[in-house]
Amino acid sequence: MSFLSFNAPFHGVVRHLIVINILVFIGTYAVLGSEVFDSEQGDYLTLGRMQLAAFLPGSAHFEPFQIVTHMFMHGDVAHLAFNMLAIYWFGSMVELVWGPKRFLFFYFFCGVGAYVLQNAVQWWDLSRVGYDPTLWNGCSLGASGAVFGILVAFAVIFPNQEIRMLFPPIAMRAKFFVPIMAALELVYGVGGYQSGVAHFAHLGGAVFGLLLIWFWSGFKVRF
């Protein structure tokens, strides 16, 4: 966890994204209810709020709208809080520079990129061991992929901005902090650490964000 050495404004698209995520978190529990998973059958007895999470294409639970809705779904309060704080800390400053329209497009582009890479790796991994990916009933959810895209944008725009870590309590420039975070996600993903975390979704958001910034710069930005 980290925090910036300045107070970011709470406004615009960032404010709306945070409010919508909080409302979706509360609303899905109230309207759709909790999911019920049968570990013996390896499938959901009741999808509940997980109807809006992202399942692999071809799965019996897959719906096209999940490509977008999964970005507004979170597993618990801690998951929600961490992502919303990151959107506030980093996204507010990026939106100030880019404006709301470009920032919002970038946010969704990174979120979809996270979905694409996470599911592509999941599909390949299941096929590699001879398992039919369409029978896989796992899902992914959260704004983390879009958040990692925002982190990349922040590091490009404010490379020398100091980010103060809480654990461990050290300070680090954004241009070093973000690549280190991405490298850790790659190590965790390839090594199979923290299996409940969609590490390749984080990487997908970062990579797609980087490519989009590069494209917008006319391929002139040097990283």
C-alpha cells in the first residue's frame, strides 16, 4: 500500500467511478445476493452477484456484458477500498492532465485489456494441462486492471513524483515504483503465488495502458 505526498482533488470522472463502484458493491448484495459455490461439483449453485463477474468465453456462465461489469465488482470491502483509494490517489492527478474524456476512455481501455490478458493466459494454462477451458467455472472481478493502467499513466506523466510506501515505510519515485510493481506481478503470476489474485489482469492493464500512451504520443514517448 502507498500514498502520495500531496492531497489529490476528489472530482470529475474519478469521483463518479468511485461512487459507482461503491453503489455497485452495495447494490449487488442487496439485489442479487451472495453467490453459493459447491466445491464438490466445482460449480456455482447460485451465481448471485457473480453474474456480473468475468467468466471465460465459452463458459456456461459467460455473458458479453461481463467484459465491462467485472470492473465494478469487488470481492470484499478491503478489495473495494484498496482499488478506490488507488483511483483517487493516482487517477485524480492523471485526469487533471488529460481531462475527463481521455481519462475515462483510458480507464475502460485498460480494464478491457486486463480482461483480455487474464482470460488468454487462463485459457492457455487450462488447455496446456488438457482441461477444457469452457468447463472452467472460476471468474475474475475488480478494478485492479484499470488501476494498474492508471499507475502507468501516472509514472509517465509524473515520473519523479515521490510515492511514500506504508509497508515498508520508504519513499520511491513513480518511475521506479510502477516498474517494480509490474515486475512483481509478473513473478507472482508466472510462479503461481497468491493464486486468488489475477496477476495477469494487473499486467494486462499496465501493458495496454502503456501501449495506448505510446500510441497517443505518436510513438515518441521513451520509457
